[in-house]
Amino acid sequence: MTTLRVTGLFIYPVKGMRGVALTESDVRLEGLKGDRLTMVVGPDGQFLSQRTHPQLACWNASWIGNHLYLEHELYGHHMVNAFTPTGNLYTIWDNQVLGADGGDECASFLAQDLGEGTRLVTFAPGASRPVDQRYGQPNDIVSFADGYPALLTTEESLASLNNQMVESLPMDRFRPNIVVSGANPWDEDGWKYLSIGEVEFENAKPCDRCSVTTVNQVTGEKTGDEPLRTLAKTRRLGNKVTFGINLIPRTLGTIKLGDLVHITQAG
């Protein structure tokens, strides 16, 4: 019997910025602890991502306790010690979220690269954001991730995709939270319920992929039309292309590198 095991754990403290590799993580209702709890917004209150600002990939962000440390090779570093509720609503996709702001100094720091009027925001106390109710339950919530609390990919599916392309791409192009090895390529599509460590997850739906996958996650440069071109030939679902699966936690707890992954229900 094939042994499935966790080989990668990642969070992205600021939506669009570089990921942080972990050895273990608490899983909360909205996702892995600290994952995408903050985002950069433009002057209109709309979120920014690598779709429009690929240079976000050149920013490092990490949690030090409850403080958020930001760093850029060219612009230096800044510590966000507190977020202040603003009473403003900020927009991410179809949701408007009551937010708290990282302050004017942080805004000026970000503006050096991301443009005047950009600000760093998080959830105001008591605020939350629902998942798409077509694929979730009424109380399911998510951080500032695109749509769901966690994204799982497998090493074997990436290897299969790379075998179809002229140039191989690293897993960071897909910005997963959980990477698993030991599967057959694309097996994850059929995992309806799975347990990892202390946590039971439900596979809500395949993950639709976008132009972020074409951004080099080290340099922040757009590199062409791969992997979207190859995915369009082999992984099309309606007018979308997919890679990985979106997960919703059904229990809470801790997951770790090396944890066994058990498929408790296929579907």
C-alpha cells in the first residue's frame, strides 16, 4: 500500500509575498496559523496580488510573535507592531472585509515599490470572511487566501506536469500550504476526505490556476505562458485549468512535516 507523507508546509503571512517554510503548524478554521492574515490594498481598497504586482514575490514577510516583519533587498525592513481598526471595508474578490491598518510608516515603506496609496491591512477584531458557499458549509471561513483555507499539492503531479514541458518549474510557482509525496500523479483529485496529523480535511474543489503561476517566485518576473499553456491541454475543467486541491479543515489541531496522510473517503 502506498505511503503518503507530508514533505512541505508553507504559510504566506502577506498575500502575494514570499512563503515561509515550516516544520509544523496549527490548523485553524481559516487555515494554517498565520497564513495570509494580511494583504496589501491599493488606494481604492482593492487587494493587490502578483497578478497585477508580480514584484510582491520579492518581499519577505514573517511573524515574530504577534508582530509582522517585512523585508526587501532594495528597501530595507520594517516591523509592524500593531494594526489599528479603521472602520473601512476592504475588497478581496467578492467579499468586503472590515479591516485594521498597519500604519503610515508601513504604508510609506510599501509605497517605495508598490505605489502611492498602498497600505497593509488585516482583519478587524471580530471580522471574518466566508468561503464560497457552493463548495463549503455556512460556518466555513477563510483568511485572505484566494478562496479556501488550505491548498494541497503533490510532488508526483508536479513531476508529471514537468515531464510535459520543455523547462521544469519548482513547486513554489503554485504557492501550496501542504505538499505530499507518495501518490500517483493527480490522485489528489479523488481524495474527498483526508486526515493529516490531528486534522481532518475535506477536499472542496480542484484549485483553479491563474497567471501567478507564471511569476518567478525569486525574481518577481513574469516568465511566459507556462505552466498555464500545458495545463490548458491536460487539466482543463470548463474554462479553468487546475493544479492541486482546496481543503477545508473539519477538525482542528497540529500538522507536521513527515505526518502520514490517510485518505478516509474517496470521491
